[in-house]
Amino acid sequence: MCLLGSMAAGSEKYGNEKKKVVVIGGGAGGSLLAYHIQFSADVVLIDQKEYFDIPWTNLRSVVEPSFAARSVINHSDYLSNVQIVVSTAVSITNTEVLTAGGQMFLYDYLVVATGHMESVPETKSERLSQYQAEFEKVKSAKSVLIIGGGPTGVELAGEIAVDFPDKKVILVHRGPRLLEFIGSKASKKALDWLTSKKVEVILEQSIDLKTLSDGTYETSGGEAIHADCHFMCAGKPMGSSWLSETILKDSLDVRGRLTVDENLRVQGFKNVFAIGDITDIPEIKQGYLAQRHALLTAKNLKLLIMGRNENKMAAYRPGYPIALVSLGRKEGVAHFPFLTISGRIPGWIKSRDLFVGKTRKQLGLKPTLT
């Protein structure tokens, strides 16, 4: 009787084999997607690092390394039913993904969530050490140069200006205004706030690091700037160059983004999805939108895995352009479709905790470490 039971269980197991889903990229979108489908399929997460580093908290961790204890999370802490592969994907066929380590993974469904290219340490302990080293670099410097006036550069300048008010902070941006991805009112409010904190902002200039000599940098306009250290906060390239040699090459647009349909499937494919910054969706590239992509794609994948009609899949609708930029620990600037505000209200929304508690809860973790 026991033998028959075992045989029946075995037949059921092999007769109803779980679908295989491979997720490439463990950032804001890939991590949340893997979490939500981990018990619906055999899931493999391929990521160049063994952890999820909440991207919008990076700059706070530079001035407060202990902040990273909550915001740098090992994938294994929240993905109990996922095979985590610490490597990079290098090729895709119609059925398999190949990694730099030579491993091949079969898939029924594939999700590409590689975002932008970034060189980061492989382990959590190395990442925490890196934040500590960056903190020491700022702490020991009398002057800090920030190259790039997008959200990363502006937020880093704000964090340093608030936590180290005695430091001279210089921000150089090649564009005519800060935060060019949002409205001019928000740009002006951010500029006014930074200058009120004695941050020197130089617009319409760039820095060639090849000109660095004895702590002196030269701008494209020939101006000499002295700084004890610098942070490069210019835009990062799209993490899609490797796709040009794969089956997805014809689905890339001229900017290296994957073109997707309303269900976030890559154009020309029924079983390949893309989420986050790598998509061609016309919206501001923000972490919370990558999370929206992830939740919708998880819903659609579950529907397909269950054999439901694909016509029932949810469609993604780009939201209104909203952006929140932190200015230190208590203030910020918020850009809404018909309103721009700065000060304590946007700071209360984002700057205090930078949504770390909320993000941890989304991954099934306690918001705090205690």
C-alpha cells in the first residue's frame, strides 16, 4: 500500500512538473518579482551579486554606513524557494539562458530586469565595507566634488551638506539645470535648497577625470576645481549591450531598451517579459515603477502558469509623472503632474526612512532588524 502511494505521488509529480521561470537581474523589479512567484514555479534568479541593495538608499548609506544594515539584503533572506545564481547572463536562446560561469538554465518563461550597468561587490559584507570606505573618504575630506546633477548627484550633495555642514561641496553638471528629467520648478527648488546649504553648483560644465592632477580637476570651460575626493554621479549605461548578440537583438530600440507590449512582454515573444529601466515605456525611470512592473508581471505569469487565457492578462498603464528627490534627512522636492513642492512634506514622505521599512515588508521581512 505504501509502495502504491509512493508511485502515485511520483506520477503526479512528474505529470505536473512546475514551469521554469528565469529572472535576470536582482534589483528593485527582479527581486520583488522573484519573491511573488517563488511558490508558483521553479524560479531561478541570476544576479551579479548575492544581495538586493535598495537602490534609492545608496546615498544615505555613504554618509551613514549603519543604514545599509537594513537596506542591503541577502537574496536568500527573502527567496526561500528560489535558486539564486551569482553570475551574469551572457546569452539567451529560445529555451535557455547561459551565464558567465558556463551554467545553462532552461526556461518556460523569462524575465529580463537588468536595469543599468553598475560595478558592485559580489557579497553583502563587501558591499557594507564599501559603504564604510566611502564614509571614511567623505569624513576625512575637506572638500568633495560631485559630478552629475541628476537625482543621484543632487541627493548625494544634500546628504553630505546636511551630515557634514563643514565640508565644501561642489556639484558640476553638464546640463543647463539640475534634475532635467522633471519640471523646471522642481529643478529651481533643488538648486535654491543646495545653495542655501552652501553647495557650489556649476552648470553647463563637465569634468574629464583624465585632467585630475594633485586634487585639481579641470572643467570643460577651463575652470580649475580643487577637491580632496570626488563621486561620479553621471548616468549609467543601460544593462542591455549583451542582448545584441541574443534572440532579443531585434527587440532593442536605438537607446538599448527592450520594446514591450501592454502586458510587459518583449515585442515578438509570448514568453519573455522585461521590467524596470530596461523597458522602453515612456515614463520617468524610478524604482517604485520597476516595482509596479514586477507586481503586474508576477500576476500575468501566475495566470499563464495556471494555463489561463492570455487575453486575461493585466495591461500596464504608465502613471502620471511623479518624482520624489530627497534633500538631506528631513526635506525634499516632489514633482507631481500639476504641482511642485519642496521642504518638510516631501521630506516626511521619503527622506526619513527612504521607504526601507516598506520595501522590506514587501519582501516578507520585518521593517526593522530587531
